Amino acid sequence: MGHSILIMKLLTHIPAWLKNKYVIAIAVFAAIMLFFDKNDVFTQSARNRQLKDLQESKQYYTDQIASERKELEQLKSNPGTLEKYAREKYLMKRDNEDLFLIPEPAEKQDEQASAQ
């Protein structure tokens, strides 16, 4: 009997609104939705971060595609541009000339990399 009296004393100290079945049901539902559901708060925040990263990546690749298309059009329409591209990218040369590679200073390369 002493054990049940102790439990009754503890139950009398709990406020009435905490004993309400609707408050208990809402609290259990909120706990399930916030922590135990497959789409809980932490999963949603991780997915939102991933979506943001993918959107940034999409924008980057869209810009890259646009610049590559522009470069392709220039290569198709202008033979001088095609020759310049072949010389710079593939180190091609004419039969009667020599090719000397002169590296750019590191500062200039860093500026170009940060500008892109």
C-alpha cells in the first residue's frame, strides 16, 4: 500500500494540463514527427543543404555550358580563333616554326583563377 500512496502523491503534484489526454497526444505526435519519422527535422535540414549545393552546382554547369557554346561558335566561325585554340590548348605548331613555352608568373595565374 505504501508504494501506491507514493505514486498518488506524485500524481497530485503534476499540473492538470499535463494530465490532459490531448496534451499528451500532441506531445507524443510532435516527438514522433520531430525525431522518429523518416522525414524528421534533421533529415529535412540535410536535404535542404543538399538541394542548395545542387542548385549552385547546376548554375555553375549552366554557365560553363554557355561559355563552351560561345567558344564553339567562335571556333566554327573564325579560322584564326581555331588556330589560336589549337596552339594554346594542344601546343600545335606549323612545320617551319619552333615552339617555346613561357610560364606565366604565379601572381598573374592566381588573379586569373580568382577572376573565374
